[in-house]
Amino acid sequence: MQIDVQTVNIEQKNQTFTHLKKRFGDKKIPSRYQEASYDLQAVENLHYRPTWAPEQELYDPNLSKIRMNDWYDLKDPRQFYYSTYTLNRAKQQETMESNFKTVESLNLIEGMPDPVLAIAQNLLIPLRHASYAANINNTLVCGYGYGTVFTQPCVYHAMDNLGIAQYLSRLGLMIGDVEALEAAKQDWMDSDAWQPLRRSLEDLMCVRDPVEVFIKQNFVLDGLLYPLVYQRIVDQNLVEQGGSGISILTQFMTNWYLESKRWVDSVLKTMAAESAENKVVLEEWVDTAANHFTSVLLPVAGLAVEGNQADELVSEAHDELLQRAKKAGLFK
Amino acid sequence: MSKVFIILQANEETRSIVEAIEQDNPDAEVVHEPAMVKVQAEGSLVVRRETIEEEIGREFDMQELNINLITLSGNVDEDEDALTLTWNS
Amino acid sequence: MDIKKTPKKLNVKEKYRLMTRDLAWEPSYRDEKEIYPYVDYEGIKVHDWSKWEDPFRLTMDAYWKYQAEKERKYYAIIDAHAQNNGHLNVTDARYLTAIKLFLQGISPAEYASHRGFARVGREFAGVGPQVACQMQSIDEIRHAQTQVHAMSNYNKFYNGFKDFASQRDRIWYNSVPRSFFDDAMSAGPFEFLIAIGFSFEYVLTNLLFVPFMSGAAYNGDMATCTFGFSAQSDEARHMTLGLECIKFMLEQDPDNIPIVQKWIDKWFWRGCRLLTLVAAMMDYMLPKRVMSWREAWNIYGVENGNALFRDLARYGIKPPMHWDDVEKSIDHTSHQIMLGLYQWKFGTAFHSWTPTASDIEWLKEKYPTTFEKYYLPRWEYAIAQKEAGGEYNNFGLPKLCQVCQLPTLFTEPDDPTQLCHRETDYEGEKYHFCSDGCQHVFEQEPEKYVQAWLPMPALMQEPLKGDLAAWMEWVSLEPTAAGEYASSEDKANFEKWRKQVSTD
């Protein structure tokens, strides 16, 4: 039976769920982000210890050196839950789809100067493997991190990294078919320019502290790589050399970096503000990783620009990263 | 022989899909239940893109099936032209 | 290399291979064992990860596109449901008990599954299963969230919803799903996939999501029906992942077969015990019925399960060990569980009731060999007590099974007049079980199951020491959320609001 009940005015018993009332009071109706994120993870009376690591708890905040009194302080300023995340990406996906069509129908690749295509081939296509590592690393943080507001965005970030690896693969197929992907993989495996990065990512894939992985991958490495490769080399150097078509096909990466760094910065800031002990650990991670990845990315930048300029671009990216770290409360 | 099946949400979009499946699988049985429609057949069932396109009068991507799919049973093989369900027994 | 080359058109399979499978590389600076430390210890041998087949081949662009479409449809329906007081469209408020159980028990399970799949999506050493598991992980958080959002509107008007987060960890019956998912998550990656991907998703979720959700629609609850069907469309991918995973393990090495068989035996039984709660939901909590638990079992358990196990026979896999015991229990469990919930209704965050005259007629018809003979007399006794002004309660604490954590209220498979009870001594302690199936699971891995958190002993220990009022506070159970449906605030409000509607 369908009855017309729109007009009835009935009084509500509860504004919200109890766990949200405890956190936010019940003056305001909670947002869908709050309903979808807070206190979803089991916290007590966990039944069994993991057979894969019996010294750990099933959800274990002590897997990290970072300590939080409440891990739910690490909120995502974008307030992504599955629905908002997916709708957002679907919109961007549509734009990218039409970007690919535009580049194809205007034959923009055909008309591109050879040096531009060579840079796209040598610099961009191998990065799909680096994005795959970022996918794996974020999946670890989602799996083993503590508290839904911290872990939830990491699965989105992991899937985004997979998406980026796939956009790079499409770009490769467009400029040089399957052979472009094969050559890029060869470079990734063997060429001198890529070995330091590949080695560093293999090292990072062995780290099991979820926050350490988060900081080194999302804050440090991406914080150097994206400004260097997408903002500077692609959007400036390649565009100047007639490679606007490439820039159109990496638009997702540029926008994604700008969007997601607000989240990454906010996590870093909240963790650093929590305690002096956290701050020391975070500074140590950021400092060593920033120096390390800066030197690792130097030969990568060298694939696109001359030695001196590569130095310059990489150290600009390094400075920019340290600025972000300072804004987040580190090194003060 | 074992039965394979595919269950779709019952709505306007799936009417034509179900009709297409019926055309390609004359022996299939269609069962209507509240809010859902089940198509089952002995051994195997095939959902073809071309037939759906003829029914709906536009292009159809096999992955669009995901939107209204509820569940299925059988080993799945999907490519751009068809989705096939089979049991080996 | 000639860079400007016209790309040839790739088919879906080839494109998917390049877009996903080709992204990984063989590490050379670090040993694979350092990157994937948990992939060996269960004894599963994998010789070639690339043999993994992913039949759905979704790349992220397609994933975002189609999932966004599902989300738009879903939220349009629940927004309309909330704006139009859709909760007053349900057949009657008894139905709410089913969705309270769902929010307290199943939604946290969806969340656990999300985290578990993230872990195996990290731990498997092949990019094919990694990506498939990651997609399942993100789908599962979707399910937990869409369920909370759908229930949020019910929570505004009815009791029993608002404390689901603390009740997930504390109230006794939620230990049943909790222990099931904790068991899977504390297992290794391959066992997790058999537990959730295969046994739960492939063999059992159809029973949870298909007939029950069709029933939700039939009972006027479009919000629940929609999240159910929308979730199950992801399950179609997950089930296929579960089936592919099992085939992959079986094809990789003959030594895997006995290990996989052992897991199938365990998780089929664990899953069937968990689903006894769904049996009670189907037979007792849908005021208008679509089909009985027995009928649903015949279609999705027997017919579909047999098809599956006939298919797997080519690998030497046999149907699950306790299949016959499950089959024998199907005509009994929903009644046994509902009688149990009814007599412990003072300690549940949902209401229960005695069946009405028309319920009884339906149950007699659907369970001709068992209901009238074994269960109707007990219901009649409860009804008589109620009519005489008494209440049918059992303040004795139920003895819980060490494995499935349900009260030991089931009967012997071959004698429905005898309660089934099993015991095992392990390191000087006695452990209790509801069945041969659960005892068998325990005896395979006693060192794991002795760790189980049992909510009943917790009530007797510090700091509660058997104080029922203190316990109710500890589990956030308000008296208005518990007890008999007939005298509940939910019923009174629902009827008042409905009346208001029809007189306006």
C-alpha cells in the first residue's frame, strides 16, 4: 500500500546516532560524511589475534610510531565518503574522456614535435609503474591504519593512483601503441635514470608503519613528483614546446594533486600538533625522505631538461615541499 | 545439468535487456518477483550486446549491465560483445 | 623506435591486461618475501600469479562512471524516502526489527570486509588479485555507508538504531557476526578470500540480499530494498572474484586442494550458522512474505550450491563437510532462533513477538513437518502466558557456543526433541559448542578459538558482576528499545502516525 504521507508532521525521537551526538552534540543534524565515517571501525572486544602477526591486535594503533589520542581527529577536509568521492571522480572522468577525444580528433599527437613526444615517452609513461606502487602503499595504509576517517580516504587515494596509472597507459597507447608501454617498462626496469626511484619504491613497499608509508608516499614523494613533473615539466616546458596535447591528457593528475594535498597537509598538521613526540618523528621522516627523494628525482627530471635546469626544478620542488611542511607545523 | 541465472532490478531499463536475453536464449525461463526479474536456463545463458542494442535502439556497453544487475550464478566470461554464464557439469 | 605510430584497436581483454596487469614489475632490489610477507604461511602454493583471471575487467574510468550512476539513483531514493516519511509506508512496524538487526550486525560486517579486502589487496603478490580485492574493498565501504544512511532516517523515529556503534562491540548477539568477520580477518589472505569471497559471497549472500530485499520491497521499504539490490550488484562482481580465486588456488598446485577443502568445510558451516539470524528475519520479521527460508534455501542454497560444487568436482573438491547437517536444520533454525530471541527479549536492542494467527497459518503451510509438531506448542505456551498477564522470559543466561557465539539452542540433527550440546577439553578448560560443525572448527584451531571474547562471561565478571541494569547501561540498551513488540513505543508511535495520515 502506498499512502500519501508527505503532509504529516511528526516529531522526531532522535536527531542523530549516539556516537555522533557524543562527538558533535545534537544541535545540528550530522552530515552524511559524519554518519559515513565516524566510529565505524570496531574498537573493543576484538575476538582473535591475527594469525599472520600474533603480537598485533586486529585493529592496532601501535603499528605506527605516531600516537593519537583520537584517530578520528584526522578528518578529511574534502569530506569524501564513497558517494561524494565517486560522483566527483565520475565528473572528472567525463572531462578526461572528452580530453582524450579532443586530442584524438584534432590529431594533436600527430602534430607534436618529436622532442615533446620523446619526453612524454621517456618521462611520463614509466611513471605508471610509480603510480602502481603508490596504489599498493595507500592500500596498506587503508588496511592497517587506525580509525575510519584516516583510513577511508586512503582507499580512495589508492584507486586514484590506479586511475592515474591507467590514464598514463592510455597516453602511452596513444603516442606509441603497445610498444610505448613495453619500452617504458624496459626503462623502468633497466635505465639508469629510473633505478633510484624504483629502488626507493621497493624499499617503501617493505615499510609496515602505516603513517610512515602515508607520509613518505603521499606527502613527500608525491609532493615532489607532481609539482616537478606535471606542474613544471608538462604544464610549462612541454606546453612551451608545443605539447599542449600532453598537458590536456594529464589534467586529471594536476587537479588531483591540488585537491588531495589539502587532505594530506591537514593530516600532517593534525598529527604534528598532537604532541612533541609526534612532531619529532614526522620531522625525521619528512626530512630524510625529502632529501632522499629529491636526489632520486634528479635523474628523472634529467629526462626532460638539461642538467642545470633539472637541478633548479628539483630544488624548487624541494623548497615548495618544505614550505608545506612548515605550514603544517614542522621544523619550527 | 545445473541452472545458471542472472537477476536484474525490475525497471524500464531492464525490460529491453530481459527481452534481448529471451531472444538469444529461447529456452530460458523468466521469473518475476517483487522489484526483481530472474532469467534462468539449464547449463548456460548468453547476454549479447547486439541484441540489446537492437532492442534499445542505441549503443550499449556490456559494462552498463552493472548498473541494474542484482546477482548471477555460473562461471562468467565477459568481453565487449557478450556476457556468458556456464556451469561445467 | 618510431614514436608516431597509429594505435591498433585493442579488445577489452588486451586493454585490461595493459592497463592493470602490466603495471606491476618483478622487484629486483628487494626480495618479494619482504614486500609480501604473509603470502606463504598458510601453505598455499602459487607458481604463476599471472594465471589469475578477472572476468569483469573494470578499469577505474568505467568503475567511477557506473558506480556514480548507481549512487545517484540510490541517494535519490533515500532522499525521497526521508522527505516523504517513507517509514510510514512499511507494512507494519514489526518489520523494523529486521532492519535493526541489519544495522547492528551486517553493516559493521560490511565495514570489516572493507578493511579485510584492503589488507588482502595489499598482501597478494599479483596485481590481478590485488586490484580485484581493492575494488571489493572500496565497494564494501560503500555498502556500510549506504546502509547507515538508509537507517539514519529510521533512527529519527524509532528505538533500537541509535547505539549501533557501541552495540556492535558489546551486545551479545552481535558477537555472532563480529566473531565471524574477526575470524576471517585474523586468518591469512587466502583463507580470508575463501571465507568472505567464496563461502560468504558466493554461496551465501544471495540468501541475504536477494529474497530478503525483495521482501523489503514487498513490505514497502524501498530504502532498504534499494541499498540491498544496489549492494548486490557489486556482489555479482565479488562473487565472481570469490569463484575465480578458488579456481586459481586449485589450479596452481594439487597440494592446495586439501587446504582449500578444509576452509570450505569450515566457512560453509560458519556462514550457515551466521545465516540462522537471516532465517529468523525471513520467516518471522517480514510481515508480508515473499518466500520462506526453506524456499530460499532450496533455490539459493541447494540448487545453486549443488551447481557450484558439481562444477568444482573436476578439481576434486567435495561438497562441504557438514552440508547434511545444514540441510536437516533448515526446517528448524528460524523457529529456534526466534523463540530464543523472544525469551531473551529483555536483552536485545530490537523487539520480538509471538506469531499472529495468520503468521501461524503461514508457518504451518511452509513448514508442514516441523512447525506444528515442535514449535507451535512452545509459541502457544508463550501466548497463553502473555494472555494470563505474565511474560515469557528466560532470565537464565544463554550458554554461548565457543565458535559461532550463538546460544546453544539448536537441536540434534536427527532428533529435534534433543538440544544439541558438545564439549571439548583443551588445556584444562572445558569449551561448549552448539553443534558438531562448530566443535569441528574449534578442534582444527583450538589456540585461536580459546581467544574468543564471550559476552556472557563478561557480564558475570568485573566490573559488571552480573548486574543486569549495569550491563544494560554498558551496552547502551534503553528499556524502550528492548522487549515485547506489542507494548512497545515503536508500535504505538507507528500506529498513531499512520492514523494521523489516514485522517488528514
